[in-house]
Amino acid sequence: MNLRHPSVWIAFFSLVAVSFVAVVDMEKKSPGPLTAVHGRADDLAGASNCSACHGGWFTSMTEACLECHARIDEQIDAHEGLHGRFDDELARRCAVCHAEHHGETFSMVNRASFARAGVPDPEEFDHRRVGWLMDGRHDELACAKCHANADALVLPEDGLRYGGLDSNCATCHADVHEGKLDAVACASCHGQSGWKELHSEGHEQRLPLVGGHGDVDCRACHAVDTSHSLEALGARSSSRTVRTCVECHASPHTKEFSKGAAELAGSDEQRGCVVCHAAEHTTFREPDLVVTAVQHALTGYPLLPPHDAAKCGDCHAPAFAEFTARYPGRGAEQCSVCHADVHAGQFATGAFAGSECTACHDRLRFEPHTFTTEMHTRTALVLDGKHMEAKCEDCHERPSEDAPRTFHGTGSNCSDCHADAHAGFFDARSAPLPEVKNGDCARCHAADAFDHVPESRFDHGRWTGFAIDGAHAQGDCALCHVPRKEPDETKRAFGRVEEHFGAMRGCVTCHADVHAGRFDDPKLPREVAGRSDCARCHVASSFRALAEDFDHGRWTGYPLLGEHAEANCSGCHAQYARADAVGRTWGPARGTACSDCHVDVHEGQFAVADRTDCARCHTSAVESFSRFDHDRDARFALGAQHQALDCGACHKPYAVANGDEVVRYKPLPTECADCHGATEDVLLRRPRRRDR
């Protein structure tokens, strides 16, 4: 602008002149008296003080108004309050809404003021225009209930008609929580309809109160005297930490599942619940809840065939209300939880107690089973030998068509399946012995074959009372147990002794008695040193060998004394070149009389009933007459004279038929004349020759 131009100066002086005329005119012609509120101010009263409100040379009327009403000026600058929310043109045109010069009874804030501010009815003022939503019980209140000067004609000094309040409840209401809660946060719990109607403003920032959380009482989660109580969380110093699901809800899931599911979703275990359970769900059993196959595997039960085709309800019955009943945490091997036990509980006890179906069956099918002979070793019967060839059903039968096959409780003793081929013969002998696995048969027999019994297992003497030793040990079993042509009903082909030799009668059962019963006399001992029968004398190695020296007198009644004791057995018992029909190689003795073996040198002189008993006079020493007493045993007693004579004086030899000479002992004469001076040979009954 060119200040030197004449037009500029003309305009300036014209403005000054006009202003001067206007000021002079105002002082002389006021439109009316001031309102009471302005009229009480000394600096405003009087006809010369118009510029205090209308401005002067260098200020406008708006500036003059805001100079006194600084709070309004601040609101406009901060865009707060009612005036701060008007557009700039209206906000700074005070006179549009607030008229003046209508006298002391005029209120500068009236219905017209509200109308020009866009509020047709002050009673319906929308408090959102000043940043606060007012509803509920507040809508029922008159303005003066909260704004004490709302109806005042003249405001108190520095008083406000509507301003000076805020949305802090404590502005109007006493703090019933006694400072335990943040007094400025009442609206976070309470609405305007009543103190008892609570809400949770801002709760969605931490946990949306929807679904199952939508109708839960506050105290259910924020109990008194807990770290998460309303009082604790509402305190100004509270950090308001966000709780995890498991802090309020006990998780029925295993730690492995919870951790695995959270990791799959990239979350931590404490917050992993929301991977499956959304806040909008009203229950943890939400019908639309989906568990993927990958998640299901985290339970320890992967959905492998054939379970991959099953529906959830097939295994997790909806009828069960309790989680543990509906989702019992089954393992991948726990078939019995869903499948009926066709074995009727047979494996609930015993070696396989606690085992599942997959211990014996394939995962995809029940048949054929996978039970092996190695597994059978855990039972009471180890499968070996011939048992390896048997089919399961041979031993494990069905009691009836509808009954389960018998497994547990099947007898493990041989006698449970096999008939006793010994017909109870060994029962009494085994009774005192300790029990053995699989029964008494196993004491001797192995599982490979009944007809093969190792010698180390069978003590023939212990079990039969007949020890196999000596010559018996050299023979084959078949010598006594002659095999049958056809097996019996027990499939036994091994013959019994009695079938071939008859009832057991000792040695004579198999061997002929070469003694023809001579030693069975009741007067003879039945047992010697614990030995009986033939063993009283003989040993098993050979009949020719004796257990001890033969007591000839004890067994035959003919003791070997004197020279007989020195004689060889063959002197009386002739030896055969070959055994006879009964196997005897020694012949019987000729007899017990001396004459049975010795020639009668007396030619029968002492015979009684055609038998001569040498022992009447002789001892075993043939030449000894120690037993002969002439006075006792003869008809002729020896007197003193005769005793001095030699026997041969009276007993003289005579010739016999074979030409031998024999000493005559009897008959001899006993008369004296027969030997002394007789004229007749009395002995010969003939006249005695004189020359003798």
C-alpha cells in the first residue's frame, strides 16, 4: 500500500470522524438499562462506560466480552464446553445469543439464547454437546438439581450458571466406596439408571462380556478381599493385570494337550484356551466346537484308521454331563473303554491284568490274534514240545455256543488235559512231595513226548519200589514192559509188567525160583538188613553174587562145621556145564544125611529104618568118636578091664561082598563066654575051632 497516496489519508480521517460522532452519540443515546448482573459492576454502569462492553478504539465488543468472561475464551480456544463446540463465527458473536439493555429483570441466558445455540428446549438439552451422555435417572432431573444457578436471575460473584461441572460422579455424589475405588471411574461400573444396575465399561479391552461371560455377576469373578476384587482393580495404584482362563476355570485337559494346542496356535499355555473356546461361546461344550485331528493327537489318541471315520459322539457320548465321563482321557490302546470285552473279564486278573486288547490283537482288526508262544510263557503253561503244535481251540474251548472261549482259568496241569496212563499208580508216592509246576506228570515227563522219559528224571526205585540196578540196569525197559500191539485209550503203548508177568510177586514175577520155594518157609527170616525176597541173599548184578556170606546153617538147617566148612560148594552142589531150564548152574545137594555124600564104612550096621545117622556118633570130623559113649550108646558097658583095650581087639574087620573089609561093630556078642574060653562060636553059631 502506498501511504503517500491522497486517497489513503482521506479514508483515514473519514473513519476517525465517523467514530467520534458515533461515540458521542452512544454516550447520549443508550438503548436501555443494563441487566442486573452487568449493572452491579461499577466499571460497566453509567452512560460513559459503553466501551467496556462494546469495545473502544482498538478492541471489538467480542474481545470486550471475553476479557471479562475469560473461562469462555479458554473453552473456545480449547474447543471444550458448549461455546468451544460452536463454529468460530458463532462462538465469538456473544450478542447473537446474549442480549443486553433490557433492564434488571432480564436474564441474558434464556430460551432464546438456547434456541439461537441450536437448542429449542433447554430441558431437552443434549449433554453430548458438552461431552457427556446423560440418560437414565439424570433425564428425570431438573437442570437446577445439578446446576444450582440454572434459574438464578443474578449469578453469584464468580458464579457459573451451567459450567463448573464435569462427568465425574463424585462432583454430585458421595463416594460410598470410601476411596477404595477410583472415584473418577464410577461410570466404568455404574450406569445412569441406578446404582444397582452395573455394567463393565471397557471390559471388552480385556475380556468381552459376551457368551458365557455375558450374564455373570461381577462378584463371581471379582470377589471381595481377593487380588482381583473390584476394590483392588479399581484402586488408582492398581496395575489391572489381565487374568488368564485357567485362573478362573480349572482345565480338565492334560498339561500335554493344553501346551500342545497352544503351541499349534502360536500361543502360550496359559492363554491357549481361546484356541478352541471363543468368548462368544456360552458353554465349553459348544456344539460348534471343532477339534482337529492334529489337536486330537495331542490327547495321546491319534485318530488313525479305523477311528478316523468315527463321529465324535460315537466315542464321546453327549449324554454324559461330566467332562471326565464324556472325555475320560482314553489312551490309544484302551480299546476296552469303547469295545465290549468278549472275554468276559477273564484277563482282568492274572499275568495280563491291566493289558489292553492290542496286547493280543492288531489295532485294525480283532482277528486273527497276535498272541505268540513267547507271550504264552507269561501264563502258567509254557508252550514247548508238542504243545507248540496244538491249536488254541484244542485247549481253550467254549463251554457253550453263546459262552466266551475259556482262556483264564484253563488248567495248566497235565492231568487237566491228559488222562492218567498210570491209572493213579504214582499218586500215593507223589503226595508227600512238594508241588511242581504243571502237576505231577512233569516230574518225569517233558512236553516233547510222553514215551520219552530221561533217566535223570525217573528213579525207578523211588517211584515203583523196585530199584533198577545191577543186571537190571543193563536191560532195555521193553524186557519188562513189553510194548502193546495197539495203544490203549490213553494212547499208551508202553506195556505194564503185570500184563506180561502177572501181578507183582517179587523176583519170581520175572524169574523162576530155582530153589523151588525152599526159602519161603515161614520159619526163615522174611527180611535181612532191610532186604527181602531174593535180595536177602542175592544182589542185582548177578545171581551168583551174594550180598553177604551164605549162612548155610541158617537157610538150610545144615550148618557147615568142621571139615564141611573147609569144603568147596561144588563138593556137595554139582556144577552144570550149562544152565538148566530155570537158569540154575549149581545142582542141589544130595541130602543132609552123611550117607547122602559119604560112603557108609559100616555097611549099614547102624542104620535105623534103612537110614544111618552118622551124627549120632561122629562129629564133622569123620575120624572122631567124641560123641560115642560105649556105656550109653552100646548094649555092652565097658568095665575097667575092657576100657583099657584097643577097639580093634573086639571090633575086627570082615570082608564084604565087593571084597572090601569092614570093621564090625554090630552085631557082636555081649556074653563073656563069647570072647573068653567058649567051645562054641556064639557069633557064628557054630562050633569053635580049637586052633583059634
